[in-house]
Amino acid sequence: MNLMGLFRSPQNELEKGGKEAEDAGIRNSCPRCGVLLPLSEQQENMNVCTACGHHFRINPRERVSYIADEDTFRELDGDMMSRDLLGFPGYDQKLRNAKLASREKEGVACGTAQVEGTPCALFVMDPNFMMGSMGTVVGEKITRLFELATEQSLPVVGFTVSGGARMQEGILSLMQMAKTSAAVKRHSDAGNFYLTVLTDPTTGGVTASFAMEGDVIMAEPGATIGFAGARVIEQTIRKKLPQGFQTAEFLLEHGFVDLIVPRAEQKRAIARLLRVHSGKPLPAACPPEAGEEERA
């Protein structure tokens, strides 16, 4: 029996069914409901589970494509990169790994953009770059963005996702909490609007600084939001925490978040908020938000 060629690799896209057939075979398991989702279906639904609505973590480029008008995003300080300032063991390798995993040079992308025609400054943190941890470069990039927005009287929209301050940079990382907060304050004192969108997870020093300093604080459904981890808190206070503690829904109920908006509706909601706070009238044809007719 001649087995030659039986196990050979396909020679071209047509032999293996093409790119669409290849992608159709790739499936992701939803961490909430466990359903296996075709990758193509997940991406078509803005990386939200079609079975339970779980919002997958996404990278800055995907986020910008969902929020900013086409071809309006102009990146700032895109070449800034962290260095091992303290000689922390293994940090150089972690940075190399983070760049490979995220295909980004740092844990935040900053720039200017338009959202349904309204200009704004925009920053998006990256869960794939050391879980968006805040080091000196992340703090510097966000500070520079706020300074530019203050000079140009632009509103700022910020998408946060972070495990907190970057421990490999020690006190230099913690100093970014004060530096970014001072820039937010100057931006606010100049009469400008700041909107934060908290995504999963937003924790640690980022929560304790610029993430919770927005004039309006929006969150994605199911996002984990907090300072210390739930287990650390329970061990400290020696009490069991309430069910759903540190979820966006829990924080909304207790007044720490202003509204929760699913990913598919975020662009429209952000555009409305930017228009209202810029003093521009809403489009006449713009239909009311869900529930507004009942409240009227």
C-alpha cells in the first residue's frame, strides 16, 4: 500500500478550504458560560459572547476601531518604551515577552480621534501588555495626553484595564498615581470633560488614581473593579464579602459607577456624552436611549 502523500500538508489555500474554513474551525471557550464560540462569530460580535454576553478582553487597536470614526485616530508618543530603571531581576525579559504577546511597545495607546464627528483625546490600556500595569511610561503617556487635551480644550475618553502599579519599577511606578491625577485636575480646572470607561479588570493604583477621577464613569458589563483583591480584603477584615463584590454591577448599585454600557452601544453613548458636555446639540434624528421614553 502506497501511503506517500497521505499525510502531506495542503499546498495552497484552496486545498485546505481557504482562510474562512480555517477560521471557522478555531473556537474560544467563554470563561463565564463555557460555550465554545467560533472565532469568526466572536469577532463579528465585537468580542462579546453571543450566548451569555461576556465581554472578552481586547487590545487597543480593536478598541479604537470600535469607538473612533474611521481613519481619525492619530497616535501620540507611540515610540515610548519602558526600561529596566532599577535593575529588577527578569524585568527586561518580561518587557520583551509583553511586546511579543501584545504586539505593542507599551501598556497604553494614546492619541486624538473623533467619535461620531466630535474630536477628543483618547487613551486605551492594553490587557495583553503585563495586564496594563502602570509604569513610568504608561503614566508619562497619559499625563502628556491630558496636557495636550488641556492646551487644545479637548475632552478625554479613557479606557482602563490594569492590574495596578508595575512592581518592577517600585516607587517610580507609584509616583505615576500623583502625576496623572495632577494632570487630570489641571484638565478639569480648565473646564474640560473627562470620561472613563472601566473594563475588566481595573484594579490597584490605576483605580486609586485616574480611573475613578472621570466626570462620568462608565463600565463594561461584568468588569472587575477594585483596589485590593477580594481575598486580600477578606483576610484583612476577617469577613466574607458580599456576592458579586467588585463587579461593575455592584459598584453601580453603590454609586461608584454612573452607568454600564455594553460594547455594541458604547460608541453611541460616548458620542452623546461628548456632545452634551461640549455644548453641541444632539442630532434631531437621534432616538432616545432605552428607557428614556418611560422616564419622560
